[in-house]
Amino acid sequence: MEILEKTMNSRITLRLPHDILESLKTDAHKKDLSLNTLISNILSKNVTYGETVNLIPNVIIPYDLLSIIVREMTDPHVITISKGGPMIVKKLFDIMGMAYNIDNVIQSYFTPMSKYCNWFEFSYVQKGKKYRLVFSTGKDTQWIKLIQNYVKMILQSLKTIIYNEYVHDGVIVFEFFNKEYL
């Protein structure tokens, strides 16, 4: 028998400026969501962002400007920057008090980065000891190289055994075993 965990909700009353409330109602209608769901999603996103991505200093830079910077990078620059990935993620996990392991990196780094930073769209599948990570990055070749090398350095630092890695049409796929489970 499977036991489902029920999420407890609490009721609160909010006072909002009229223009913000109207904007939220319009947005909820466009997204075919209830006003309550939309506000809950916004609050959840804000809290998650603050608890993960924004724990270490970040610079807000328009995506178009960052894309220009990445396009101008030489391959040696891409490799040098990518090598810093594990250090950055380890630092973030130290601050959050989390173990630096593949499951935590998927849930508390790659997933929030996908949602909030627009570097890539991320999905994954785990079947037993096997993992398959998919990063959709767009078609800019330097951007693809940066994300591919950045993720690869993080995976290697986690002592994974990558048995398949490929790129097709802006989609990067890593298939690997987690050494912790071998």
C-alpha cells in the first residue's frame, strides 16, 4: 500500500495595491491558472531562488549580452571557465549545508539554474544506477561548448562514469553511472 503525503496549506489574507492585483489576475487568466496558484508559484519561485541560486554573489546580466560574451570566447577560455564549475557548486553546497552528490546537484543546482538563469532547459531520468541528463541550450556553438564542458567538469568531480555523451542540434546529453551506487 502506498501512502501519499498530504501537503498542508494555510490561509492568509493579503493586502495588495490595486494595480498589482489586476496585473496578477490578468497573468493568471493568460496562463489559465487560479489567482491563488499563480501567487503560490511566484512565492515558491522567489523562495527557491533565494535559497539556492542567489546564495552566492551573482551578477544580473541580460542574456543577449552574455551570449555575445560567450560567442567571443576562445576554446581555451571555455575550458578555463568550465573548470571553475565544480568549485562554484561545492561552495554553494557548503553554504546550503548540503552534501555534494549527484542527486543534490540535480535537484538543487541544475534544476534551479534551468528555471531561473535561462542558461539551458534541463531534464533528467534516473533508472537505478543509471542517469540521463539533457540540457537544451540553443544552437550557438560556443554556448553549447561552454555548457557541455561546465556540466562535464561537475559530473567528473562527482566521480561519475560517463558512458555516453553527445550533442545534437543544441541538445547535450550525458548518460552515466553514479560511482556511489557501484
